[in-house]
Amino acid sequence: MTAQPTSPAAQPPDGLGVAALLGRLEELSRPRPDRVLRLRGMLPAVAADAATAGVAPEAHERGSSGNAVAGEAFELLIFRGFSSSTTHPTACNPDQPALPEDALIDAAELLQGPLNPTGAAVLAGPVPVATFLDPEAWI
């Protein structure tokens, strides 16, 4: 199954913030050790710079408009209730969201778990991340 990634205007779904969205996806992933959800998108420039420097994004100034602009691509894996970034450092505290609130999630893919280091088996996607808020989508 393939689909076009969602537009940034559609993110996050159902009026959820990024932290709430990740929390719901983590909750859905807990009973599924045979599934990994891969999210891809863009970190805002401020968050991307902060992640690279190891500094909290809140500690950086925003542009004159006050809005973050697209910065670096990210990849986040959700497995058994935990989010882990493969592209950027995250806080050691599992209660801290792995993505900033203004991250743009472009697409999600459901992978066969546990991951095989030589190649991931894609079961579904890329599709809009909202697809995986439905427990039935975790086939």
C-alpha cells in the first residue's frame, strides 16, 4: 500500500499536539512486539540546531516572525511503547517527547518487528500518520 505523504498543514491530526500524538502511538505500539512504526518528517530549524548542539530547543531564539522554519529531516521509530530517534539526540527522560511540538510529520510506515539490520520489511506506507491512530491499521 502506498500513498503520498501528508502536507504539513494536515499535521498533527485531529488537533493533537505532537507530544499527544506520539503518546497515543506509543500506547498503541505497546502490545505489538511484532510491529515498528517509522515516522519521517522535518524538524524546525530551531529544534534541529538545538539537537545538533545538545541544547534544549526552548533555549534558542526564534526568527523575527516567531515561527520555526523547516530545518533537518528526522526519522523516529516507535516500538513497544517507546520512541527513539535514529537521526537526532533525544532526552534520556522517557516522559519528554522525542519531537518538538512544531515538528512536521510527513509520513509513517509500519514495519515488521523486530527490525532486521540488513533491511526493514515495510508492511504499510508511507501513509499519513493519522492512519496509525486506528488500532486496526497495525495489522
